[in-house]
Amino acid sequence: MSVPNSPRARRIALGGLLAGVLAGLSASALTGCGIEPTGVIDAGEPAHGLKAPGKPVPDVQLYFLGPTGLRPASRPATAPVGPEEAINLMMKGPNDAEQQRGLTNVLPVLPGKVTAETDNGAVTVRLPMNVKRLDTASMSQLVCTAANASVPGGRRPSDVLVTLVGGDARVGPMVCGGTNAFPFIQSSPSPALPD
């Protein structure tokens, strides 16, 4: 009897051989690694914030000062978070996991509420203090947290203009350049060169 030597026949023969080998293995051979089955192990709260496949899970980016400068900290959210809510979350300080990363809040304790108004690609943050008394790290925390929140206008966080207002002072507009706030400098058109 001759055996066909086509690629299809070889695949069928190999599949049959593999099925036979796997069927012949005993349960003890497959579990011989020495790990015994365990019961249910309590490992904390179940995961939350999971969304349908194909849809991004919303999160909020808060900015805190770390050992090497300003650093973002992502927290899960159930819906997009606006600048005012994000800033108020940031004002409460880093959570335990963020503190273990060495993150801290450098903003001073404020004597009142912080509010934020959004416009098309811009945020105005109102503070109950003279904003010119904020240090660079505090301004960067506010600007980067506001710019990375949900701001109407569809701009990238690095293109969101943030202005800080408080105590008859105004600072900005500024942008978040990575992990620092920078003054927004609008390029002016170059004068036409004479022919």
C-alpha cells in the first residue's frame, strides 16, 4: 500500500499523530509540576471601570511633584472628567499608591474653592488667592491637570490654553509641555521680505 506524499496528507498525518500523543498523556504527567490546586483566594475588590471592547476606558490625569519633577498619575473614571473636577481631585493629594511612587502635592492650602471654566480649547482656573504667589511647580500642577482633563474643542492636551486668575492677578495663557507649564507664545507672521 502506498502512502500519499502531498502536503495536505502530511498535515493530516501530523495532526493525527499529535492528537494521539496528547490523548496518551496522563493527568499526572500534565500536573506534575508540583503545584497543587487551591480554593478561592480573597485578593481585594473586583476590577472596576471596564468598558465594552473597542471603547477606551476613561481616566483622569492628575499631576504631582515627584523625586525627578512633575509626574502624571492616572486614575480610573466612569466618565470624562472636566478640569474643575480634576483639579479638585488633585488638590486632595496623591493616593497611597501615588505616595509610594514618591509623589506629593506642592500646592498651598487654599482658603476657598477652586473653579474652572472651559471654552473651545481653553480653560480659566480661578483660585482664592493671588496667583502670582504660586511657585513654578504649583502652576505646573494646575496647568497640566487642567489641560489633560476633558476640555471641549478637541485639542491635544499640549494645545489647551490655561489661564490662572486670582487675587486681582492673571497668569497666562499657558500650555502644558510634557510635565511643565510654559507661557503660550503665539508666533507672529514674518514680515514679507522685499523683492
